[in-house]
Amino acid sequence: MIDVTVQNGTIDQKEIDAYIAYGRKKYPGKSIIAMDVTLDGDFVDLKYQFSPQPFERIRRITGYLVGTLDRFNDAKRAEERDRVKHGV
């Protein structure tokens, strides 16, 4: 169910469905949870809101790009723990 808000007028369900289909085509892989439609004469402004996407933080540690330290051996873990952190 997508929450749709229409401002400055009304539109029928067929037009709403077309705007939702347009958003799904324009933003593949994203899940639309809400859409704001603002009518201004012959112009329509569409604003889509998407469900949050989980992401994994990737850091550069001791010359490696890693998300977690679970594959590091004890020496690399100690190297990461003892490093000087900048830009906190």
C-alpha cells in the first residue's frame, strides 16, 4: 500500500496508478512507500518516498576495505585497535 497525497486538486485512480508505475520504472530496486503529487495547472510535481535500505559500512583498515573484522586474525585486530583515529 502506497500512501498518496494530492495537493491543489484531484486526480483519478488510473492517473495515480500511472504515476506509481512511472516511479517504479524510474527507480528500479527501490520500494516506494509514499508519493506526493502537487498539481500546478498543466504541470505535475511528483515526489517519491522510499523505504530505507540497509547498508553495510565499509572502512579502509590497515590497507584493506572491510565491513567487519571477523575475518581478521589477532594481529590485524590489534593493529586496528591500536591505530590513531582521525577526524572524529
